[in-house]
Amino acid sequence: MRCRLEPMADPADRAAAPPPRFSAWACALGLARTLRPQQWVKNLFVLAPVVFAKHLTHPSVIKGALGAFGIFCLLSGAVYALNDLVDAEADRSHPIKRRRPIAAGVVPAALARVAVVGLALVALGGSLLGPRYFTALAGGYFVLNVAYSLRLKRVAYLDVASIAAGFVLRVLAGGAAIRTPVSGYMIACTALLALFLGFGKRRHELLSVGASARRVVLRAYSAGVLLVALLVTGTGAVGAYLAYCLDPDTQRLLAFGWLWVTAVHPAFGVARFLQLAGSRPEAESPTQEMLRDTPFMLNLFLWAVEVVAVVYRLRPT
């Protein structure tokens, strides 16, 4: 199994081109890019039940939660590699995605297949060390994403719903890993936020990709309808979070009624994502731009600090 370093040459030029060089290092870097570790931050949703159930001070619970987070990172890597394998031919005609390692010929398809199978087996095997419900949720997440890569992403609106379901499964799996029930508010907030991010990605693709290079599923979307969907789901996500903060059960659990103050950060994050999705058409994905955006990440950091301070009643000494 050999890894090509140079981009693929035009067939007409192959006879005159020098023999290609091969580099295991370039292949390894390309495979790492294919697994998209920068996107594994989405698996932090697995840890949400730990934070809001006030379990951050219990080392045994933290150990189980981090194990669950690691398993979902491996599954995410397998899913991203599978997705790039399925889309390799289409990606080669895309102005940005053609630089993906499999589409560019840097990572051989055979190696990518081995990575998909290997990562999935290790992750699902590791999930057997946790509760059976967690194993079922991890397996369901992987099956859902295989279905998404092979078929569901070609069905308008069902593709975004599948993405949202993946986020909900992450949260449920996080609760299962530490044997803690997940609040209905948390499920609703997660689902709405994931729908918001999914609709934002579709609208970004619709506005940034030329008609000749569009995926077929995008033709079933309308920029206007997607904008309405973004406003509804974004507002709904912030509203669900605020309702959770103000819920009497939440306030009894926390014994402190100021969690609602942190809702300003989700509201800013929703507004900032809307701006990024509409103002940077040259980007491959608005979610990637979101993770590179200093105001967004600073807002996310401040929200996390404030939530921990409120939930655990931390005060300056």
C-alpha cells in the first residue's frame, strides 16, 4: 500500500511526467487530516451530562465520561474517513473539497478502508467495557452515520435531521456512560442546536458552490427557507436552554438560581454563527470557520467558565 505525495497529473501529461515519489509521512499526515481531529470537539456533547449533573468532582465518573468521549472520537474519525471515501469522485470536481487527501490521491482508498474498519472495531470493542445501553447508543451512532454517508445525505432535510440525531445520541451516550438520566431540556436544546448548525451548513453550501458543482440534494433546498429554519431553530435552541436554566428542578439541583445569566453566550454564539455562515462563502464549512473564529471561541470559553462557576458554586477566595 503506497502513498502518493504529488497531486494527480492530467492523463495527457502522464507520459512526460517523471515517476511519482511516495512518502509514508505524507500519507500519515493525509490520513490524520482525513480523520478531521479538529472536528472532534463536537464530541464534547458527550460530556454535557457530567457537567450539568454536578459530577465533575467525582474521579470515577470523569474516567467513564472521558472513555466515552474517546470512543466517540474514534467513531467520528471512522465516519469522516468513510464519508470521504464515498464522496471522493464528487470531491475531485469541487473547488475546495478536491484538496481532501483521498480525493487528491494522497491517501489510497485501501488504506482509508482499513482505517474505517479498524477505528470502528476498536471503538465498539471499547464500548463493551461500559453499560450495555452505552454500547447500543455508540453502535447506533455509527450505523446512523454509515447510513448517512451511503444514502441519507442525499435526501433533503432528512440529511440535517440525521446530523441532529447524531448529536442527540452523543448526549444520551454521555448520560449512559455515567448512568445518569439526561434531561428532556438537554435533549431538546441539543436537537435544536444541531438542526441549526446543519441548516447553516446547507445554506452556506447553497450560496457558495456554483450550480455546476452542487450536490444533487442542494437543489431541493431554498436559501430563503433555510434562513427561516435557521432563525427558528437558533431561537428555539436558546429558548430551550433558558427554559432549562429557569426550570424549578434545575434550580433545586443546583441550589443556585443564576444559571439563566449564562444564556447570553448561546445567544451570541447563534448570532455569530449566522454571520459566519453568510459572510465567508470561500470557506469549506461554516463549522470549521466557527472553530477558527476568535470571538466565537472566546464566547464559548467564557460560557464554559461561567457554567462551571454557577453549577459548582465557585467563588473567589
